[in-house]
Amino acid sequence: MSSKTVQITNKESSETIAIGASAYNILLNSQSSEGQLAIIEMLVPPNSGPVPHEHKGFQECFYVLEGEVEMITKESRIPAKQGDLVHIPLDGPVHCFKNKTAVNVRLLCIVAPSGLDSFFEEAGRKIPAGTLPEPTPPTPEQMALAYQTAEKYGQKLYPKDYFDNSNS
């Protein structure tokens, strides 16, 4: 699709991907933005969130649409509530977020340049929009695919207990 064409995305034209216990609805993908931007709506259930990770070469923003997450880096653990914006700068620190509440959290994630959307599409699986995947632990094969695919798209994933082991 040409960048000169106005695009409207709705549930029928977007793609929802399951990774772990969360759902990622890709609203604007790499192809539609000529690699410049990706916009992803994230639905994160209680006690969930990505493993610690870092990404060189792109920046990321999270706008909290509903709920609250704890943003975690080696230096801090900061709550981000509805209406808050979190910015992970270009070449920023290892980070993750966790939904420590009893309700689902909705985040709008903006990534520039794009690529995170391609990671989700390749490492995850399609699910119906507005749903969450069944909460099953990932298999060793799924974990290996996630780590390998993350590296392909400029990310490095760390073990889920990374911050516990780094004394933060």
C-alpha cells in the first residue's frame, strides 16, 4: 500500500497475534508505513507481560488506555496508569512491563522505525480480535522461536527473572 493512500484500520482489517498470554492487535504494520512506524494495541491479562528485553535501533512508546502496568528497568520500577505515556528511547535500556492488577490492561504501543510488528507476526499465532490466548506455558520450541525471531528483528530477550538476578 502506498504511503500516499489514506488507510483506515478496523477489527476486520487488522491482525491479532498471540504471544505468551497477551494479544497484540497490529493496527499499522511495516508494509503500510514503508518501515517507518508500527502501531500495536496490546491486551495484557493479569500477572502477564513480556520478558525483559532491549532493542537497538528503534524506540517505543506505550500509552496506557486502560488499567495499570509496572514498567521495570534495572534502575526503577514505576507504575504507569491509564492516561500515562511511557517512552523507551532509541537504544534504550533493558526493560519490561508487568500487569500486577486483577484486570486486563490495554496499551497502545508505537514503534519507530517498525519491525516489532513483524516479530509478533513471525513468532506468534493469529487469534480472533478482542480475545486472549489460552493461558498455557510456552513450549521449549516456542521459546526458541521467540528468541531467534527477536534477534532477527533487532531485539534481545532475557530470562523472565533477569531483573531479580541483577539485584534491582
